[in-house]
Amino acid sequence: MLRESSHSFYRKRCVTLYNKSMQSIVEAITKAQHIVVIQADNPDADSLGSALALEHILGDLGKKVTLYCGMNVPDYLRYLSGWDRVVDSLPAQFDASIIVDASTLTLLEKLGQSGQLAWVKAKPCVVLDHHATVEHKIEFTSLQLVDAEAASTGEIIYQMSKKSDWPISAIAADNLMASILGDTQGLTNDLTKAQTYRTMADLCELGGDRPKLEELRREYGKMPEKIYRYKGQLIAKTEFVVNGKVAIAHIPQAEINEYSPLYNPAPLIQFDMLQVRGVALAIVFKTYDDGRVTAALRANNGYPIAAKIAEQLEGGGHDYAAGFKVTDGRSYEDIKSACISTAQSLLDSTDIA
């Protein structure tokens, strides 16, 4: 009889631990009556889609659900019905919370500043995430399901709902689809696995309507003339470094104040940056008058380096989409130089396609 390989044994052990975590999480959710679903301070399609899907799934189970995010939902995500139910303050009473698409305290700064993070710590808290690389991991709860093999948090929620026989309505299916499409760049990057396609097919059978979602996304993505002209300015001042492989855009506080209420500048320009021939990585920096520097990193397929760069600046994410926030007083130029240096090293590595 052949001895089981160490890899096979390790894989089985991981699956067993995963299933035990899911069982504990399902039990905690079942016991709660009022659940708060928490997004990070930088909501995206995965976090909002996951939150809205949970609102419907748990609501159909008879739960009361409150949706929380410390920041306003950006305009480009408002094609998802229900975005306006997201509030920026926790309710006075709730039984449990679920943090979606984040397993780091760095992304929950607003909760910490308001003092409401203590409320979350005092009650059962579930973490659902798919980011393998994060700094300052959430350690106050053991109810965590972090699956780096999943393309998005929405995919994790679908698998958990399926195994638990939870109802998934057509509206919830739409939201889970939006979650998956957001992080996989429309099923085009390497995060997309065979399981992702199977999940999308299942969601279609449950009533999810991808063509309608795409139509709504495009409609809400339309920009005012002022934003169209601003996009031209951003294109004109985009820097190309590392032999044209890294594109960089910088948005200072004044431009954030003027244009962000109309359209988030990062998604406005970042896709086009990645469309430039030879570009592997696009970085959009934002600098604030109080010294903060934030960055959104997106990488083209075949260059899984976004999280590795963000990691160097106490951020996180996944291979093709990541971000960070620096508040220690370092200058924008120093931070930009650090990103360029790390990108240069990674792109020069033989491990990068």
C-alpha cells in the first residue's frame, strides 16, 4: 500500500480545518438575530456585492441585517441596488458582526477612530476574506474563513450558503456575481479558477443576470463632461517608469476635493493605464494635506505583483489588486520611489512571467 504523500496529507488537513471554521461560523450566525455586515473603509465591488448578498441571504433566514461602511459608497458602485442602505455608524444593539473582504485592522480605521471597534470585539465577529497577504491581521476573533484560493469573498459566501442550504435569491445571485466580476476584472485575470466559472454558472441558474449587471455598470459608469476633461488631464500627466512597465498617476488633495464627489479618480484612470502597451502595473497615488499617502495598485494578467508591493508599505490585497495607506510622515516621493524599486525588482525576477 502506497504511503499518502505529504502534499496530499497537508491538503486534506487544510480542507478539514476549513470545514471546521465554516461550521463554527455558521453556528455563530445561526444563533444571532441582528447581524451587522461590515465593509472596509475602501469599499469595492467585492465588498459591496458580498455585503448586499448577505443582507438578502440572512434576511431570508429571518435575520435583521445592518450594512456598515466607514466611508461613502463611491458613485461607480451605485449600480448595485441597495447601496443606499449602507450606513456609517453601528446600531446601538446587535448580536454579531460579519467583516467581509477584509482581514486586517488597517482597513477598519474609521471603526477604531469612532470607538465602535470595541463594540465589534465585545460580540461574536466573523471574518470572510480571500486576501492571502495582509498586515495587522484581525486577531480578536477566531471565527475566520480566509480562503486565498477563492477569486472573491462573494465566492466564499456562495460556497458557505450552498453547504448550509441557505436560500440564494435572484437578487443575492446578482450581488454575488458583481462581487466575483469585480475582483476578477470580468473573469479575465488569474484569480479566475475553474471553481469560479462553476460558481458563476450556478448563480446564473439561480437567476443572476450578468448582461443586466453589465448594462447597469456601464450606465452608472458614465461621467459628467467635467470628469471627462479631468480624465484627459490625468492621462497627460501619467508617468511611465521601469522601462514603461509601471504607470503612475498622482492625485493631490485639491483634486480629490474637486472631483471625488463626482467620480472616484482611481477607477477613472486605472483601466486605461493598464491598456497601454507594455504596462504591467498601474499605481494611483492620492496625497492628503495631513500627510497621508494612499495607493491603489492594479496589475495586468501574468504579473502577480500588486500584493507584494503593497506588503512593503503595510498594505495588502491579492496578486492583481492591492492597496496601502501610509500615515507615518514619509513623503510622497519617498513612497513612490520605494514602490518603483520593489516593482523593478519583482519585474526583473525570473519568477514573473
